[in-house]
Amino acid sequence: MPQPLEGLTVLDFTTLLPGPLATLMLAEAGARVIKVEKPGGEDMRRFPPFLDGASVLYAQLNRGKEVVELDLKASGAMTHLEPFLAGADILVEQFRPGVMERLGLDYQTLSTRFPELIYCSISGYGQNGPKAEMAGHDLNYLALGGLLAQSCGSAEHPSLPPTQIADIGGGSFPAMINILLAVLQRQKTGRGACLDISMSDAMFTFGLFAHAFHAAGKPVPEFGSALLTGGSPRYRLYPAADGKMIAVGALEEKFWQRLCSLLEIPQDLRDDRTNPEATAAAVTNAFAARAAADWEVDLTTADCCACLVKTFEEARNDPHFGERGLFNYEAPAGATRIEAAVVPIIPEFRKP
């Protein structure tokens, strides 16, 4: 059975995480991806961990791509690029605004020669605006986009997000979505498109609840005070007797009452609107009476939206995810085969 993107060729000028993950998903769905890297390879090749001298992250993010090393500033660079440009359906780049124009590879220049080209630019702050050329990384985009303040902890205990929300959720996924939309549009119009993907823009999408408060003219709950960031006893992390954490997400009343019954919370504390911290203290004391493993079966049986916080290795070895087939794919890292990156492409569409 042919893959959905078979026959499409992607010219990839991206590095590190956002662009490479987007083009990985295109490759997994059948597109031919030709990745152009600087002489010596892009910077992700030097990111740990390493296996057989190869970066595992680089191997996972670039599975199934063809790699061409080329100094884009060299005098003969355009001659080498010409056959790739002529055969490309999609171009993805991740430089700061203005760099591709200086190289003669900007959308305006290329679209006059290749009007069907879908041109996707991924950047921190977009191609226009006062911050367009400002340097940044994932944490900066979260901070300036108003998302980090909602759950960054206190001055005494600042907290960092556990994943690259802006890189992946604001860069890779929007790029993939808009590229596919542009492919569908091109089928109708015969013309390509210029896609401006700003990683910081999407932080307002992730800040949906905060935006709702703003739109209603209400103060935005920040620093862990909102319903889903620690302000409610129903949606928090609680330590068990051994210090391991239990994640409680019992928002709906039926789940909350099941949890309260399991923990034997007194009736006068079950209405957590009366004195939320008193209720939270009762839940904290109840969980602290037993080790996390002792709670696991009871929480599962109660079906109350509460579970243990698993480490990555524990989650990786969970039979549920094994049965889902998440780890059935391989990528080469040096001379060794490793588990490929897990991407949200269903098996029916993904490269074997």
C-alpha cells in the first residue's frame, strides 16, 4: 500500500529539533527528504547521548533522510543546489529571518522559478515584528509568550517544563499541519505557498485557558494558582510515604467522590471550594500513609483519574505502550540499530 506522501520531495535546511522533527514526520509518511547540512554536519550531531560515536538524538530525528553537506556561502553552492531545488515540492528552513534572502534562497526568489513550491519557514518569533531577529530557545518562547508564568513555580522553587513545548508544539507540529494544508491547497490551485511558523505564536494556543480569562476581563491565574496548574486539590501532585508522587486529575465530581471515598476524606472537606487548602492537606495526609506502589492497585480499581507518576523507564516498559507498537521502529546510530523516535503518525501511514 503506498504511503500518503509518496512522490513528494522535501528539501530540508533545518537543524536541532523543531524543523528536523517536522521533516521526520514527513519522511515517516513517505516523503523523500533531502537534508542540507553545513560541512561537518549540523549541531545536533554533537548532542549527547552517543552510541558508537553517533548522536542518538540526531539518529532518531533524521531517520530515513538523505543528507548532503554543503557550504551555502561558497561560490558554487547554488550550482550544487540547483537539481535539488528543481525537484523539490516542499522546502523547510529554520534560519533567522533574512538569512535565506542573503543566500538567494528566499521564497520570493524561488517562487518566481518554482511557483508550485511550498516554502515553510520556522523561527522563534516569525518573519516580521519587533522580535523577529531576536535570539531565543524554547524557554524564551514560553517566557515571552505568557505560558511559563502560569506554572513556573515560586521564586524559592522555580520550575522548568519537562519538554520542549515551543519547539515541538509551536514549531514541529504547526509546520507539519500547515505543510499538509498547503499540499491540499496546491492540488486545487496548482500554486505553492509561503508558510510563516512562529514558535512563540503557538504559546497563546497552549495558553487557551489563560486567554479565556483575559477575554472575559478577569485576572489570569498565574504561578500555579489556576485550576489545572495546582490551584485545585483535585488536580495536583501528592507525595506518597516513600516520596514518590501521585498524579490526581479528579476534576469531575464523580471521580472526586471516588477518590475521597478511597482516601476516607471527611464529608465536610469534600467540598473543596470551602477551604481548598484544608482539603488538599487532608488528601496529602492520606496519601502519605502508604508507599506509592501500595496505592497503585487501589487507584486503578477506583477508576478516579489518579495514578502513579512513572519514570521514563517505567513508562517505557509498560505493557500498554508495548502493545500499542510505539517502539517497533528502528533507526541506525553508527553501527547499531536503536529505537526510532515515537511520532504521531499512525502505523498504517508510517514507514516500516
